Amino acid sequence: MATKEELQAQADQEIEDAKPLYKQINNERLEFDDADYAQAKIDLGNSKWEAQQFGYIQARQEAYGSIGDQLDMQFKDLLNDTTTWKDHIAQVKSDNPKPS
């Protein structure tokens, strides 16, 4: 897992590699000034950090499936004396670990 500083360095390099960047003001295309580039680097660094720290949440939510599907798994597990639901949840957590 990358540190915040490492992610910020990646973001800085990505912005540098993407130059020139432009903004639209009053239908006029202007290149970013130094303050715009500095803010773009901060914003991208923060975005990378948040994705690393909290991206697992959305990934887990998508992988879990609907509540209805989970309840159906639990019901079938009760009927068949299986652990399908428990195994599914464990696999989702394993595939999308929470950062330490």
C-alpha cells in the first residue's frame, strides 16, 4: 500500500506528463496557470488517497449482491445445511481487503 506522499508524487508526475492542461472561461480556452496546476496536483493526490483508503467499500458493496440475493442464499443454506452465504461474504472480504 502506498503512502500519501507516494500517491502525491504519482499525482504530481501525472499532471506534469499531461501538460498543457486547459480551462474554459467565458468561452475562451486558457492554459492552466501555476495555481491551477498546483490545485490539480493536490486534487489528484487526494483522489488517489481516497480511492486507496475507501475504494474497497464500493467494491465490496458491488460484489456482495443485493440484500434479496443474500437472504435467498441464507434461506437455502438453512434448508440445505450449507455455508454458501458465509463463504460468499468471506470471499468478497478477501478479494477486497480493508486497508490497514
